[in-house]
Amino acid sequence: MPAYFPLFVDLEGHRCLVVGGGPVAERKARALLDCDARVVVVSPRLTPALASLAAAGRIEHRARTFRASDVRGCRLIVAAAGDPVDRAVVAAARRRRVLVNAVDRPAWCDVIVPSVLRRGALQIAVSTGGRSPALAREIRRRLEPLFGRELGALVERAGRERALALVRARTAVGRARAGERVARRALAAAGNLVPADQPAGGLRPTPLKNVYEKVPSASAVR
């Protein structure tokens, strides 16, 4: 299997095509909406949730079978209808040189989608390179208790502090060091996510409630 290059892609405002109207297509469409993509769903039938999204104008629904012309102008395509439709979708995407993800068909994919742990702007992606998506999901689930939701606020605070620190730095080296200092202080405020004396197999998260309030302001960063 390919050695995939890990990459985060900006899809905001870009048209993304989902072919299929079942539960898997619904999950893919929702994930794309979370990225502020313009989602087009092609399928004769939709799940009730997808139908509600279409009725609310959040997705564009083309209530018919897939046509090769559907791939025009798309940044990303998800084939989630099953064979033989997915095979035709992949072929059309390749002809147009549009990146395609075919559900449960890693050999047909240009891109694969990891299992993602989200804490605000913090994203931790877990992938097995398409070998075992279920294993990737289980690893992500086991990581979840180790990373509290408070980390989202900590990341936002660190981002603001870094922006202010960078304005004050005069050189590229100074900016790099300022960013590193802000990161170190944020991590120090958060503390260890896993206690050093915690035995393997019994990992417990260290509470991170309100730790972002301990992060020093940019004026304290030197």
C-alpha cells in the first residue's frame, strides 16, 4: 500500500462532491460541512438527516444517479455509493485529476481520511494507511480521555499569545524563539497529560480545567 503523506487541506468555500445517500455518505457530508466546504450530494435517495440538510439549503442535492460531469469544479470527491457506481466515480475523478476517496476501497483512493480527535483547533489524526480503519478509530477512542476539552481553549490562548509575540520579534530567529517560548509556557501550564508514575495499561488523564488561565500574557513573554 502507498506511504501516505499526512496533510490538512483547506476546503472552505470549495465544492466537494459526495456520491451516495446512505449513512456513510451522511457522515462524510457532515465532516465536509464542518470544514465549511460547499457540499454537493448526488443520489436518488437520501437519509432523513441528509434530506433535512438539503431542505435547509446546507447541501446541494442532485436527486439522480451519478454523471461524469458531476466532478467538474470539485476540489474533493467522496465515492460512497458502492460498486459499480464508485468505480465510475473514481474513473471520472481521475480523468479530471480531482482527488478522490472511495469508501472501503483504499486501492482506489488518492486520499484516505483518518480518525480524528478534535479539541477545538487541536486535531490529532490517527491512520493505519487504510489497513484497518476500525483499529484507527479504536486508538483514537483510547486517546480521547487523555486530551481534555480544555485543550481547545489552551490552543486558542496560545495562538493569540504567539501572534502578539511575533509582532514584537524583529528577526526570523527571534520569531521562531518567541513561538517556542509561548508553546513551552502553554505546555507547562497544561502540565503532563499522563502522569509519569502512571503504570502502562492504566493511563489516566490529568485534569486540565481552566489551565489556560495560567498561561502568561504576551507581555510576560521575553
